[in-house]
Amino acid sequence: MCEDWVADCRLRAGTDLLAHRWDPVLLAALRPAPLRRVDLRRAVGGLSDKALTESLRRLLERGLLERRRFAEAPPRVEYALSALGVSLVDGPLRALGDWVLEHGDALRG
């Protein structure tokens, strides 16, 4: 429970996933299939290289993404949703997306 709103509260950890502008967008972009960094940046318009790096690091640290490195020349790296990431995208993020589709116009005032 979060009666005292302590820093290690699970609710705060969950809402932190939505506090970063690009994190939910990257998660949604990776839902259909793993992507290379260049393809991920292309798929998400307006995303700077720095913001992409920060978001990928954050999502990897939280266990929402997996980074796959292929032993090829030149090296190839792909990012994919982990099982935890899939559960977030298919659960709460999908519900939020459905809600926004229904109520998005009202949010604009």
C-alpha cells in the first residue's frame, strides 16, 4: 500500500513508466516485432538520438526490453519486448490506448 507515498512504492514505480515521454511510445513501437535502433528511431517520429538512448537504457534496466546482439560483421543489435514488456503493452497500455481513443477529444478541452 502507498498510504505514505514512499519512494519505493510499487504504484509510483508503475506510474514512473508513463512519466517519461518516449518510454510508452517505444514499447508500443516494439510490439509488432523486434527492431534495430535505426529502424526504431525511424518508426518513432520526433525522437532524438539522446532521448532514444536514455529510453532504451531505462526500459532495459527495468526488464521491459531485451537487447539481442548478433555475431555478424558489421555487428547487428535488435531490441525486443521481454515477457514483462509484452504484459505491460498488452495490458495497461492497451487499456490506456483504448481509453484515449474514446476520450481523447475531451482531453484537448
